[in-house]
Amino acid sequence: MRIKITIEPINREGIILPRHYNYLIQGFIYKSLKKQIAAKVHDQGFLYEKRAFRLFTFSRLFGTFENADNSIIYKKNCILYVASPLTKILESFVNSLAKKGKIKIGNNYLQVCAIEVLFTKEYNSLIYVRTLSPITVYSTLLTKDGQKKTYYYTPFEDEFGRQIRDNLLKKYALININNKECVNLDFNILPHIVSKKNEHIIFYKDTVIKAWSGIYKMEGSKELLNIAFDCGIGAKNSQGFGMIEEYSLY
């Protein structure tokens, strides 16, 4: 399930954000949750073996903006999507927005104009998707001198799709603890309309992250396709990466 919120600036200057604003949106989402839910998701996460998943993702902001030095300015309404397979997260988020009416992102005070609840379809065949926030897939490797190095995969490498599938399997197993058949679920993703211009270098606080936008072809079991829409694909979903929506070629 996902939430679509429309927000608008209260002051005439508009919504002024740094170019790399993911951490501000993430912070806004956490602050909009009940304290106990925010603490559980942020501090602990949901553990699969030794890895913690936050089980939500969010999009870029969609709207007309202007460039100004190292900032971007939204003069009018803009749209944000937030998705999660856990209704308690989205219910807490929506209830907070509905009660407040006005919110703060960074130094901006904003009006919530509309809140829409969008339910995930059941997909069980080949579909095309576009990214609402770019996908990042990586491995941490050791150099010859023993130093850790992060290697980011491109959509044109086989490991890109393999890691996305393995990641979805872990999320599915975490959400469906009693289902032991998840290892047999199919999933495949291939770039359809993706080029070098779809590569993005994004700063999340002090971390440099490489990620890819574009149009992708996906197919597989309905279980993993639904997880892909509700959780996001790839890594760092709760930092604003890997959110997708269905895309029509016609």
C-alpha cells in the first residue's frame, strides 16, 4: 500500500530544499509517526538474520521547481509518495498528517492539500515500471590492502538483478515468517529504457550513493512483485531509493 500526499508552500518564497534532500524527507516521515512506531522502525528495524529492514520507502518530490545555487525551489504544489507493506506505519503517518494539516520539512512550513490511499494491485505477469526514486544496488568489497570499498552495480550487470531478487526474498520471508516456500519464488528485472543519463550521484548526509532511474521490465511471482511495489527494490529504501510504479508503454 502507498500514500500520495500533495503539499504546498505556506510562504511566497516556496519550498526551498537542498538538491540532495532525501534525509530531510526521511526525517519528516519519522517525525510524523507515533513515537513508539518511529523508535521501533528507526532504532531496531525488522530483523532478518543479522540485517535490519525498515520496510518503507518514499519517492522524490514531484512538481515544478527552479534551480538556485545549491538549492531547488518548489513554488507550487508538489507530490510525495510513501509506501510500506505494514499498515501500522502508513496509518500512523496518515493520522498525523490529517490531525496536523500543516507540516515542516527542513525549514519549510507546508500545508497538506490532499492525502490519497493507493492500494497495490496483484501482479502476476510481465510488467513495466518506472522509478519514483532511483535504485541502488551495491556490495562492500575488500581491496588488496584490506580496505573496504563500496561497489555500485549498474542495471546492465547481472548482479544488479540477482541482488534485487535476493533482497526481495528476504523482505518477503520477513513479512511472511511462516511461509517456508519463499526461496522458490521467481523474479527478474531488466533495463528497458535506461542509459547513462539515468545514473545519479546522490549525497545522503556524508555518504555518496550511486543510483539509477529509468524504465524497467519486471516479471516473476505475484508475491515478490507485490513486495517490490510495497517495500521498494534494491537497497536503502528507507533513505528514499527504489520506489517504483507501473508504467504503460502505450
